[in-house]
Amino acid sequence: MKKILIIGGTGIISTSLTRALAHDPLVELTVLNRGHHPEMLPSNVEVLNADINDTAAVQNVLGDRKFDAVADFVLFKPEQATSRIALFKGRTRQFLFISTVACLNHELSPITNELTPRGNRFSTYGQNKAAAELVFLEAYQEFAFPVTIIRPSQTTNDEHIPVSVKGKSIWSVIHRIKTGKPVIIHGDGQSLWATTHAEDFARAFIPLINHPQAIGEIIQVINPTPHTWLQVYTTLADLMNVELHPVFIPSDVLAKSKHFDLYSAIQGDKMFTNVYDIAKLKRFVPDFKPQISLREGLARYLDRVNAHPELQVEDPEFDAWCDALIADYQRLTNTLMEQR
């Protein structure tokens, strides 16, 4: 029986993993989180409620428990890495830190693997994750802290899909497509991206738990099949049986928005072409093969949001911002072309 602790457990990436492990008769699963979404957890999971950043509270709820593996989905800063090392040193055989490919310098090459240098100069999120990686790797080198660093790309589920520019919710973009309004796509829509459905992430992740060769390693866990951003939007429009009206605006222009943080979201991440090499993952999990395609993932999202009208929350502020930006950009473009 493996004793596994998940820190988080109800997020976009971790929910599918939690459910998969809860159905494994050889796993004794514990989830540690703040208790905001208990309805998302299977009934046979032990739940410990505490803020992971409150060390005293966490030590109190953990008691003398020890684990075969701990998977942390809510660690974002280097000081949190230092705290986790102190908390779990001697308490677990493996600590799986969920990092991100956003920590890497995507300006150097479109091919991304575990040897791609860190250094995302646009994304604070990526910079913090990179710094946390270094804290863990130093602890591994100094006293064999049993860390495994996992780097996903954008991970999706039936409630969350990739879109280029959005407001408070994804529905704000879907509603514009559905009603025939123009939608903003960064760049020319042709940069390559990759998305991994959370269920596929879980399929690749679970065999890495307590894998004897995974300690001290960095492993990309990604569906490597590339797609363009325009492909995402054309597939959504096709699934809704409507015509797409894309408006392509340069990423560096969008990054200057004073209303939305598009500097880190677009210029720090989505504007780059990324082709992910998962050869290392395949060495650890030879039979890993993603099962949920981009189209199926988008269709599942639309089915869910259509079945739950309460998820169809409009965003008038974002809608008005899109209308104004598109009008200004098209007017300026027309003026420029007239002068040339």
C-alpha cells in the first residue's frame, strides 16, 4: 500500500490525478488543502484542512504521518520551496514539485526539453518557479532531498481550455465566437502550442510516483502534439457550427494593455512557438500515449458549459475592451495602409 499526499488536489491539473489515485486499491491517499472545494474530492480520501503556508498548522494536522510520495501543486515561490524542504525532509521518500515550462527561456529555440535553459524575462510566475526549482536541486545535491521536478505545459480539463486573450472567464471568448463577434488572437495565430488534458497528465504522472530513477530528475509531462492558436479557435467555431471572425493583433501591442495582464500571459508565454520533446518522459513511461485530442478536449468543455448555464458568466468589461481595441486597431491599420 502506497501512502501518497497531494497538496492541493482540486485544481485544474490535480483533480484528475486525485480521482485516479483514489480509485487505486493499492493507494492510501491523503489530500492537504484549505477545504474550499470538498465536493470535488472522492469520499474515500483522507482530507486534512490547513493552509500549506502556515507551517505550524500543517505540522499539527500532519502529526507523525510519513508518506511514500508527496505531490505539491500549490508551490509557486522559492521561499515556499525552502519551507517544504524543512517540512518534508525525512517525512517522504519522494517529493514531486509541479513546476512549469514557463520557467524556461523560449527565445532560444522552439524545441523545448529538460536541457532548455531557464530564464523567462517576461513572466514573474515563470521566474519564481525557476527559482524554486534551483532551491530543490540544491537540496538534492547537498543532502539528497528526494525531489522530482515535473514540468507541464498548459493543462486543460472539462472546465478549462486554452484561449489566446480572455477576460475573467473563458466563456467571455466563447460567447463572442458564438454570437459572431470578432475575437482577438495574438500574433498571426500561427505560433505552435501544446495542451495536455488533465486526465492524460495523470496517466503520465502516476507511473513516476516512487519510480526509482526519477529522484533528482526534471521531467516534462506534456502531450507533445502541436497545434496553432488559430486552430484552437477554428475548432471551437466548427464545433459550434458558426463562422469565426479572428482579429490578429501583435503580441507586443497586447502586452501593453493597462486593463489585463497580457505582458506575462502573452509576451511571457503564449507568443512563443513551442515544440515539446518528451523523450525523457518516454524513457520513464514507455507506454505513455495521450488519449484526449485537442478537438475532444474542446468538445468536452463546450458540452459541459452548455449543460451548466451557471457557467455562462458574461464579462461586459472584457467585451467592451475587445470592441474598442479591435475598432482602434483596424482604424489605425487602415490609416497606415492608406498612407502607404
